[in-house]
Amino acid sequence: MMTATVTRRVESSATLATEASSLSSSSSAGNICYDSLSSNRRFSPSRPSPSHNGNKFAIVRIFFFFVYIICMIAGGLLFGRSKYHRNLNSNNNVRDDTSNMRHDIVEHFKPEKRTVVLSPPPLYMDSRNDNIDRRTSNLRASLLGLERRHRHGDTNNDKPAPLRWAVLGAGRIAHDFTSALVSSGCTVTAVVAMHNYNGEKHLSALYRAESFAKTFSIPNYYGTYEELAQDKNVDIVYVATTNQNHLNPTLLMLQSGKNVLVEKPTAVTYEEAKLMYDEAHKRGLFLMTNHWTRFFPLVKYLRTTFLELQSSPMDAVSAASETTPSFLSVRRWKSHLSHPRHYNLGKVLAMHGDFGFPTALDPSDRFLNRTLGGGVTLDVGCYLVELALLAAYDHHQSGNTDDAAIVGGKRRRKLSSNELQPDQVTATGHGMYNGLEFPVDVESSFSIRWGGKNYGIWNGECDVDANGGDMTATSLSSAKRRGCHLAPSSRQALSDDSDSAFDDEFTMLASFQASFRRPSTFEVEYVFENGRVVLRGPGNCPNEMTIYEHEQFGLLKRETTASFKLPTVDFSPFGRSNYPRAEGFIYVIDRIEECMAKKGIPGLSDDSSMRGSGCLELEENSIEEQLSTVEITERVLKEMNYFG
């Protein structure tokens, strides 16, 4: 359209120019006005040319055209952006719905998490403080008076006499244990430091014993073991010497009529440990290894709730005896567990544990010194063996109660150490540490298997004859379990008891690591049929556990964290403790004090008819378990060629 307009204007201008030139030739010069009949336009030479106006209007029209285009583009952009945001919001809503759906699915399968702080039963010593005949300013005179009262049968005073402790050894562990003794109000009458029976060492031991006695305000200190053995004002001796020096001091104290609490391990070999317990049994005295792990409230809760094949403390209550319960009795647990609940984890099947810490590269220290009974297995590996035996012992006690006696409100059967022995022990280790080689196991790894007898995995062959022959009921029951064909006479020979005994056979695989050259979590894990229980580190003195309850195919259903508060002990007057959670020694001390107060102190009377009476054993730490711990630890050391 614009092009046609411009063309017409150009043609009109050409016509006007032709007419003007024809007129100019026939008329005079001047202003001439000419009315064009065809175009009706007036032409004057003094006015601007019409072509100039046409170009101007064309430029204006072009300008407005471009403005229009720009406005359209801008409008399109604004409209498109608005639509984009609307679509984006719609997509976000869809995404939010999907995210919410995914969150709902995750929340549906997410395990429930609980945290429970449990209150342990009160300590015996807390209630004893108001009834016990406490020490006077003249300690030795008071103790001599107590001795005369007991020896001459003075029963007018109904207040129980305090148990008189002595400490044999003045090292790191003795410092922490004595701190717990004194802080809890126990009576400590004497101390002797470790020595090697020569003049120089005797003098050094006397100085160290004197320094130790001043720190804890102990009235008597000696330079030799014999002097302590002759002290009539000592009821029980805590032996805290190095590992290789437990046998002789323990035998000396037992032969002198004194009860003994010996630090773990009981001895380096099973033969030495058996000599010690045989001597205690012969003289009717109390002898126990300080396996303090067993006395922590958390471990007691583990045993009564999971390891004894009882679903919960409430189930155990119905089976408990009507006799007066002891410290471990579930009746007392019922009144102090703030959140008892039902767990259905089933039987324990496996165990894992790793205890390690980097020790100093000092060949003279007991950790790396063979002559002092060093090595990581004897130091912390025995803790792992002890924790594994908890499961084996409690399983046997739970499954065999027909011939059991009532002990401390529970049915307890006397077990032999052979019943607790595993079917196989494998171990390996080395003595390398930072490029140096030591004559002890710096690092060890060992496995313990219960179940499968001595062969482990059945070879698939049935070695039963057609008539059963002279095979035992156990062999026949084993053949039946394997699916072997049995003759009718053999099937009749099988009883229901043999089947149930086979079903109740304890089977567990335990794998452990211990190290002197690296840190570890110090955690212990028990794996059950339907879940796991993890003792949070340090596992040898735990106060917290996590219980994982699983559904079928391993889906985690519930996670519960249970913890117990440790006792409040002020060690500040005696310096800082050398070992973590040393206040836990109070649990061992409390049980010994309670047992001695209720059952009597063995060896206190000169009457031969009273020999073997009193507190001889604690149910938390049976003699069979103590001997089995030493025997299994020795098997681990033999597998590593520790003894050469």
C-alpha cells in the first residue's frame, strides 16, 4: 500500500511539472495559479515540494511500525513469562505431591526411635551406712575390738561389722579400685606393694606402700606379702599385681585364712587358676576374679532381658521363686525399670567385638612385657571371652532347670566348665608394632564356635546302621535331625527328651579382634534371630546399649537406646582415675559387701565346723564361668603360639 501511494505521488509530480513548463512558455513570468481539473491541486513555486512531505510521512509510518513490532514482542514476552510461571507452579505442586508421597512412604518404613534412661536398683552400701558400726578416730583400736567381738561370739551388738579390706599392689588399677573403696565408705586397713623378694626391691616396695597408704589414709603398710598375710585385721585381700604374679600371692593369702578378690585375668594358664580355686575350696574361703563387667546394671539387664531366653523382665517375674530376691533378682528389676517392655529377639546366634587402644612403645611396661604377662589377649581379649560366656552360661541355665536349685531367687543348676567350653577356637596374631617386634601378641583375632561339635559342618553322610546298633540317644537324635533313615527300633529308642535337648543346643559364632596399636569403638554386638543388641563403648564397662528390632527379611522396625546412670564417686582427693568409668568398681564392691553381710564372712571363725560357710560365690560370676574364661583364653593363646 505504501509503495503504491509513493508511485502515485511521483506520477502526479511529473504531470504538474510538464504542465508548468508548457504554461511558462506561453505566459509571462509571475505568480501563476493553476487549478488542475484532474487532481484539483494548487501549485506555487514558493511552497515546498509535495515529495518532501510524502517522505516525511513515510518515515513516521515506518517508525510507528517498528514501535508496534517492539510492543508486540514485549507483550509476547510478558505473556509467555506469566504462562511459564503458571506452569512452573503447577509442576512444583506436582513435585511437592510426589515428595510428600515419598516422605509418607519413608516415614512408613522408618524405624521407631526411642531413648530410655533406666534407674538401677539401689546399692546395698547406701542403705548400710546408717546401720554399720563405722570407724572411730582410733581406727586400729576399733578394728581390734571388732575382732574380739566376733572371735568371742559377742552378739549383743546387732550392727554388722564392716568388711576389712587390704590391697596387695600399688599400681594403676589398685589406685582406682582403692579410690572406689574409700569413696564408698569401706574399711581399708592395710596395703603392700608388689616386690620381687630381694633387698632393693623390698625397700622400694615399702616406700611405695607408704606413699600409697598416705594417699588413702590407710593405717598399715607393709614391705612383704608375708607381713600382710599375718595381719589379723584383714578379712579380704584385693590382689592387683601384674598378670604373671597372681598365683603366689593368692595362694599365700588363702593359706593364711583370708578371702581374695584377684584382678583379671585370674591367671595366665588354666592350671594356675585351677590351683587357686582348689585351694579356696579346700579352705572354705571366698575367691573371685574381678570380672567387673558382669556387675554393671546394663549387663544384668542384658542377661535378664535377652540372654536368658526370656522375652522381658515381666516374663521372668512369673518364673522367679517366692524366696527373698537378691541383687540380680528380676523382682527388684521390676520396681526400678521405668520402661519395661516386651522384646522378641529370639535366641542369640552370633557375636562381634573389637577392643583396641594404642599403648606406649615401652618394652618395660606390662602391656608389651612377656615376663609381666603382657599381651593384648590377656589384657582386654579376656573381656570378650567373658562376654561370650554370658550367652553360653545363661542359655544352659535357661534351658535346663529341672534339677536346678533355688539360688538368689532363681533356679540355678551347677554347671561344669566342660559344658561351657566351645566346640572350636581359632586364633591368629602378631607382635609387630611400628616396625618393632615384641614377644607378646600386639594384635589378635580369634573366633569361638559353640555348636557343630568338633567337625563344624556335616559331610552329608549317614553313618547309622539299619538297626541303630549300640549308638547313644544323642547320636540317634542327631541322625534324625539330619534326615537319615532310621529303623523302627531306632525310632522307638528316641525319646522326646532327646529331641528337645537337641533343639535346645546352644549354637553361636563369636568373632573378636583386639589390638595394642590402634583405637577402636570398644563396642560389642549380640546378634539374635530377630534383632541385635549393641553395647556402646567401652564395652567392658558399659552404661548404654542400642536394641535393634528387625522384621522379616531384615527390615528395621524399632530402635531403642537404653542407658543406666553411673554412680557418683568423687575421686578428686586421690587424683584422677587411670581407667575409664573406674567408679564402676563400686558395683563389685557393693555385691561383695552385701553377700558378706547377709551370709557371713568365710574364715572369720576358728570353729572347724563353720568352715565352708558364709559367702563363697556370687551368682553374677560363678566359679565355672571364671574357670571357663581362663581355659578359653588359654586356648586362644595356644592357637597363636603364645607359649612357644
